[in-house]
Amino acid sequence: MKKILIIGAGFAGLAACRILKRIKKEAQLVIIDKNSYSNFLPLLPDVFGRRINPDFLVWPLDRLEKGGVSFINEEVLALNLANKEASTVNNRISYDYLLLACGSETNFYGNDMIRQRALKLDDAHNAQEITAALKNKNFGSCLVAGGGYTGIEISCGLRAYFDSRGMDKKIIIVERAPQILGPLPSWMRDYVLENLSKLNIRVLSGVFIDSAEKDSIRLSSGEILERPLFIWAAGVKAPGFIQNLNIEKTTQGRIKVDEHLSFAQGCFAAGDVANFSYKDNFLRMAVQFAITEGELAAHNINSSIRGRPLKKYRPLDLGYVIPMANNRSCGRVMGFEVRGFLATFLHYSMCIYRSLGFKNKFGLLAELLKGGGRC
């Protein structure tokens, strides 16, 4: 019996698991994740922004074992591709086929000063930490480092939090690049900037964190912020053990995969950790691609076991939405530009659809309908 190892239980890993469980009588399926819960990442800013109960954003991974899957709740520290073996603190797990679906994590770019000072938003626990810091009120203003999707959503969530409580707090986004949301169309950047201005969220482009002390942060512009609530959303990277693999990767540590999502014999990658070349560029990190990549990788592992030809990955881009406080969201869906409440509605509808378990789906729906999701 062949042994299939999946490292990571996010969108890609669980999508692959659903497919591979069908052949559990012919192959042993093992999934490893350092977390005991799978986190629904797209709604993390809504824990403090729209008062979403974080319990509806997690799904216990030990439930996998009811479906005949072996779950190991440990962090992978090293991977030996030659010996087909993954190592944790307590185990060495051998495999015949491998799927890397371990996602990404916040990248502090080796800056321990910022790592120690800043909050991050990688999981539901981090969202609760930010909520606790907001309730503590021991800060002057809010500083969000990073003007990408996550930074914008965090900033809007902060504004929604303050507005719902009648608090007047300054929110500042700093972005090292010349402009926020660099890869996106100009109309979308302009729309977002205009809305951020209406929300009284200040955007500083071409600016970075010069130093971060316990009670103050100095910006490269020379401005000093006293006692800010500091949240870092300025980039992500692949987990540490990926960085140590002697294979072709991007600067973020994302693994360059071929048309079958393979990077070595019997080895596949899917989701944020995979770098798939598409139309002279590469696919952005997105839930829709993580799910379809996980499914395709699972089919190709099954085909490899049975000696059948592998399928090529053909991504279908359904679009994306940047959800914003006051429901003036924007995006591109099925090739059409969407703005305002329609964009917000589409975003949350898709989130409910993709959340794990009926309890979470109905819980999220109830939270939004009762007014917990009102900005």
C-alpha cells in the first residue's frame, strides 16, 4: 500500500484530502499541520471589524480521522526529498507521494525588532490578539505596515471597530512601494484610495518603518508615532523548512511547479506555497486557486499510483474582491468590474459557501444577518 503525505491543512491540503480519501483502501493518507484547527483566512479581519465570532472561522482537524485519514498535529522542521522523509520534533514520517500545501506565513524579512513589536494576522488566534489590544485602549493611533490586500482589509476593519464604538482614532497605512495595490488596475487603486480617504485612513506610499521601539515607531519620512497599535502585513513567505529545500523557488520561497503542479518525482505543491507560471506571469495567492490546485494535485497523485497520464492544471480565474468598511468594496468578478454593496455581497456569499462545516456556514450567515457584520 502506497503512503501519501500532505503537509498543510489549509484550503489546498483539505481539497486534496477530500479527493484522496476515495482511495483510502488502496493508499494510506497522512496529513500534518502545526495547527490543531484549519483557519478560514479571508474573514480574519472581520473578527474585530465586523464582530464575527472567531469560533466560526476554525475547523478542528482531528475530524479528519473520522474519514480514515491519519492526522499529525506537529510542525514539519525538515524535509528530505531524497529519502522521502519529513521530520518533526517527535516523528520521522516516510512517504511514497508528497503534496506540499503548507501555505504561507508573515514575512518580517529577518527584522527581529519589528517581529517583537508588531502584531500579525496569520490565524484566528492572531485576530483575537488584535481584538484584545483594541479593547485594552493602550495606544495612540493605529499603524498598518503593508498596502496590499491584507493591509487594506485590516485598516478597514480597524475603522469599522472604532466607528461602531464612537472612537476617534487615527489609522495610517505605510507602503514601501510607490503605490498601494501595485499589481491591480489603476481604476481599482483609485477607487480604494478614494474610499480610504472617506474612511479617514491615511496612506503613506514610498514610506517604510525606520525603527520600532516599545513606545514609539519612526517612519522613513521622519515622522514619529507615539504608542501606536502596530500591525505588520507587509509580505508573506513559505515556511522555514521549504526555504531549506534545494529546489527552484521564488524570492518568497514559493516552489516553482510544472504544468502538472509537480516539482520532483512523486512530489506536488498546491496553494500559496506553489508558484505556477500563467500567461507570462504567475498566479496570485488566492483561495480559488488553492482549492483547484489541491484537487488537481490529488488527481495526479492518484494517476501516478495507477500509472496513468497526469493532467495539466488549467486555472479558471473567477475574480477577486477587496472588501472595505462602509461596504464600498470593489473587484472584478467573472470579467466584470463590481463596486459597492454588490461587491461586498459577493465577497461574503463566497466566504460562507467556502467555509468548512454547516455549523460555521450557518453561524457566519446568522452573524452577518443579525447585524454583527454591519460596519
